[in-house]
Amino acid sequence: MEASTPLWVPIVVAAVGVSGTVAAAWLTQRASKKREDERWRREREVDEIRWQREKADRLRELRVKLYLDLAEYSENFAATLDAVTDELGITKPRRSNDAIHQDKLSAQVKLLAPKAVRDAWVRLLRAEYDMNWELHEGSPNHTPQGSPYLDSESAFVMGIHQDMAELQFSLRAAMADPDLAE
């Protein structure tokens, strides 16, 4: 008796071996692609977080610089107010040559500052305009040298001091949290 294997058995065994190899390669490729997609997604998330952090840091830097420029402008205005309320005309206004112009500051305030700072800045600019009008168009007193001055006890000057104090208060609050977004 002769034992013979039917022809279809080796063909089936070969087909199963080849299909198993192909299936293993396909499954490995699929798993590798899935891992690569996951790694790429995580890298994108890390890059997005890094970009958001850099953006927030840059915005914080811009706001802090703006707040410092506003404080400097306010100090210069306070020195000018001291000079125009000195009835003897001894105090001279102090102006910084590198101070930023109020129009540029106003544009930056509109873009970067919270509402409290914006409102206080507008009040200070209005007070400065009113003071200049009062000095040049109103009826100010005059120093012995003939320069105009305003009475430091007047409600008008006290209001300007209040406006400056409100700006300073708003700036301190904004500096405490420069990430504040409104």
C-alpha cells in the first residue's frame, strides 16, 4: 500500500503559509502606522502647547511694557501738573525725551489693556486736554514771572489727581495679573 498525499494538501498548506506571511506583514504595517500616527499627534499637541505658551509670554511682555510706559507718561503728567500748580513758578515740568507719544500709547492701550486701564487712560487724556485748555484758554492765575498756573486746591485739579490715582490703581491691578484678558 502506498501512502500518497493528495495534491491539494500541499497547495492548501502553501497557500495558508503565504497568506499567513502576508497577513502578518499587513498587521505589522497597520500597527506601525497607528503608532506613527499617535506619535505625530502627540508631537503636534506638544508643539501647539509650546506655541500657545510662547504666544502668552509675548503678550505678557507687551502688556508689561505698555503698563510701564503708561506709568512713565502718568509720572511726566504729574510733574507737569506740579509745575502748573506752583503759584511761585519755581517747579519746572519734567519731560522725558524718550517717552512714547500719547497717540501711540492710546493705540496700544486699545489693543492690549483690560477695560479698567482703557477707561482710566481715556480719563487721564481728557484731564490733560482740559488742563491745557484751562491754562491757555481759561482764566488761570499768573506767577510772578507771568506764567499761567492753576490753583492746586481747586476741584478741577483735585479731579485730575483723582484720574491719575485711578490710572495708577488700574495699572497696579493689571500688573498683578498681566495675563488678564477681557
